[in-house]
Amino acid sequence: MSRLIKNILLLGRPGSGKGTVAKKLLRDFNFVHLSTGDLLREQVRNSSVLGLNAKSYMDKGALVPDQIVLDIVKDYYTKLGKDGSPTLLDGFPRKLSQAKAMEVLDIPVDIVISLDIPSAVIVDRISKRYLHERSGRVYNLDYAPPKVPGKDDETGEPLIQRADDKPEVVIKRLEMFDIENNAIIDHYKQSKAVQFNSFTGTETDKIYPFILDWLSTFLQRRSK
Ligand code: AMP
């Protein structure tokens, strides 16, 4: 009998729609969600030593040192992840060193789903994002426009664009992200134990049915 599927990775650039795809996968499959971002934010809320340590990096938008992230991942697998439903890993690994550390920790990766969304699409998506600064309300000129252009629906106050949502900053961020992400992708493409697939397109709703179909077929075959 083939080995059970334990871990599925979801990789995608910032603005690629990874969060939406993760939500849909959790709706359609019996996966457990492991989001290192969520777990880190929880630690920050609890003001734990680990959380306080992580916060200074997260506030700058920088990656948290591997040791901190690996501690929460180890903790997750000790408590819940060993048996039962497969885990959907979202936001981890973010670096090749983290991917390699998973091997040392004996956390096998079975499936890698990579979202390959062109830079122009991401830049366009993000550059249409506007914010009401005081409340944090987010608008998108395409999907969720304000009732009055440039004004917050509730207060009528002006909307702003975050400095790091400006096209030139987004492009720089994508380039930085790609350096590590491409190394991770190459690593998994070379692994015989990993089923890798990359999905490309411009709209999450159009890409998702292909992911669903591919994953369902693969999981069905493996369960036989
Ligand atoms: P996310 O919600 O996945 O965007 O993560 C929010 C923040 O948590 C990131 O900007 C990083 O500071 C930190 N973080 C999450 N996952 C990782 C990871 N695998 N490695 C390093 N830092 C991470």
C-alpha cells in the first residue's frame, strides 16, 4: 500500500491569491491548516517570549529567524500533526534552509502546489488596493470599490495607498521573494518523493478548479 499523504505545501508570491486558495482547499478537503504567520501572530498576542522576539521582525515585514519558526513548527507536529488528517502548510517553508530543516525534523513533504502568477497581474492587483488608515478597512478598485471614489464608506474620510503597495515597491518585494521561492521550487522539483505541480493564470477563481481536479485525482489514486 502506498504511504499516506501527510503534508501538502502551498507556495505563492505575496498577492498571488494563496490565502484564497488555502481557504478553498480547507473547505474542499479534510486538511489541517498550519499557517506559521497565524501561529506567530498568536504568540505575539499572548506576549510570549517567542512572540516578543518575533514581533520586531514581523513589524518590519522581515522574515523571522529560522530558529523561532522551526520551534513553532516542531511544537505543532509534537502536539497535533503527527497522525490523522494531512496538514496544509501555508507560509512555511519560506526559505530553502527551512525546507531542508523539515527533512532533518523528519517532516515529509508529499505534495507541493505552486501558484505561478505573473508579476504584472500582482502589481495591478496590489496597486488597486486602498486603505482607510484609522479603521484598517481595505478597498480594491476592481473587487470592492468604495461607494464614493477615494473616500471611506463609513466615515467619508480620504483613502490612502500604503507606501509598500506602490508598483515599484511591489516589484522589488516580488524579486526578493522569488530568490528564496525559486530555490525552494527547484529543491522540490528535484525530489522524487514529492508530487509537484505549478498552476498559472490571472484569476484565482479560474485557477482553483484545476488545482481541485489535479489534487482530487492524485489523492484518489494514492488512497487505492
Ligand atoms: P504571513 O501571514 O504568512 O504573511 O506571515 C506574517 C509574517 O510572519 C511574515 O511577514 C514573517 O515576518 C513571519 N513569518 C511567517 N512565516 C514565516 C516563515 N516561514 N519564516 C520566517 N518568517 C515567517
